[in-house]
Amino acid sequence: MSCNMSCYNPTTLSPRNKGPAPFLSKTYALLEEGEEEEDGGGGDGSGDGNSRKIVSWNDEGTGFVVWSPAEFSELTLPRYFKHNNFSSFIRQLNTYGFKKTSSRRWEFKHEKFLRGEKQMLVEITRKKNEPSVFPSFLKASSSSDEDHHRVINNVDDVTTIHRQILMEENQNLRREKVELQSQLAEFKALQNKLLDCVAQHTGMSNSNHHETSTAR
């Protein structure tokens, strides 16, 4: 047999060749798309590109930032996932070991989730959870306590997320209300000017007609 052990390539059977998890691929794809849109839409010199970002890589490319959770949930998530729930998205990130690294913004990092290093996604795996082969009442009390605290912490995290999203949506609604009120005031002012112009024109026409009639 001409082929010996040198023909054997162990990497062909490696789990790494299975490809990254769909969640990771989709998350990476939405960031790449956002980057392409930014590169393609820039160049007008307006300098306000950052204000229109919904999600993007951070400056170093070591993590990503969801700048507007409300818009991200409404516009971005449904295009890549079968839901529009920001809390579910964050839980998935946590499942794969991502960390929220800033208290001031929704920034997430993973040591193997890097801009321009898509091939590293296959190295990101789910967290190993405690096997749940036996019913919960057969587990040690210490494990039950740990699970209880973990559930409480998760609930607290989700509650905090929902509260922050609602606050942000409320701020957006207030800002839109102020803008609408300003536009309405402008329209009313314009309407008054138009009415004044019409009144003046009508008055001048009546005056000219009266003068013409008198002259006759």
C-alpha cells in the first residue's frame, strides 16, 4: 500500500473543522455588514456617522458595542435571528463566554471574537454547564443553592437590561415628541404668515377695486 501514516491528517477529523456555531457566525456577519455600510456610506464629510450606528466593532476590534439596544432589537435582530429580544441575545452571548466590559455602554468582548479573525470563531464553545441527568431534588443542597443564586442573578441581569432598554426608549420618545412639537410650531408660524399674506393681498385687491369704482 503506497499510502502510509504520512498520508493521515488528523486535522481532517478534528472537531474544529465543524465550523462555528450559527449564533456566532450571524453575530459576526451583522458586524461585518455594518462595517461595510459604514465604509460605503462614509466620505460625505458630515462627521455624524457615529450617531447613526446601531452596532459596530469597538475601536480596537477586540469587541463590539450595541449603541442603540432599542433599534438593534427592532431592526437588526429580526434580520439575523428568529426574534427581536435583546435579553435573549445577551443570554446567548453569556452562553458562549462573552463579557460585558463597560457599565456605560453595551460593549461585549471575547478573547477569540476579533475583527478580521473570523477563523477563530470555531474555537469559541458553549460554557460547560453542570449535567442535569438526575432530578433536581437528588442534587446536593450546595449545588441547589448555587443554582438558586445563579437563577436570581440571571433574573436580576434581565430585569436591569429591560429597565435600561425601557429608559432608552422613553428618552427616544421624549426626543421625538420635542422634535414634533418644534415642527408643529414651525408649521403654525408658516400658516400664520401665509394667512397674513392672503389677508394683505385680499385687502389690497378690495382697496384697488374701491378706488376704481370711485374713479368711475
